[in-house]
Amino acid sequence: MGDGRVSLPLKILPVLIALYLLSPLDLIPGFLPVIGQLDDVGLMLIGLSTFIRLAPAEVVDEYRKELKGINSGEAAQLQAAER
């Protein structure tokens, strides 16, 4: 969200999704067990997927590599701590 290479309209998408999730309005009422939460989860997954798909590919690749480095670094630290 803080990367200047991602356009402002695209940055608004996660904000709109968060506002929907926090709003009392729902496509499927939340009081219905399990089903009421599935629309929220589905919307979140679709929104995240859309955000990643529409973001510039080089930005997405850069952050994926960074996350892989963090994950592998943490795994190495945990293995070293266990020894």
C-alpha cells in the first residue's frame, strides 16, 4: 500500500473491502452459521486476488521474493535455535 508504483485507484480497493467487512450490511446475514461468514471470506479472497493481479508485475515479484527471503530466514533461525 505504501509503494508509489501502485496506482491510487488500486490502493482504494482493499480499503473498500475493509469498509464492507466492517459495515453492518451484508450480502448474506452474519447470523446464519458458517454461511454468513463465507461471503466475507470470499470477498476478501477475491479482492486480494484482484489487487495482486492488477498491481504491476515487477512490484508483486519484488515483494514475493522479499517474503520468501523472510520466510526462509526465519526457518533457518528456528532450525539453529532447536540445535
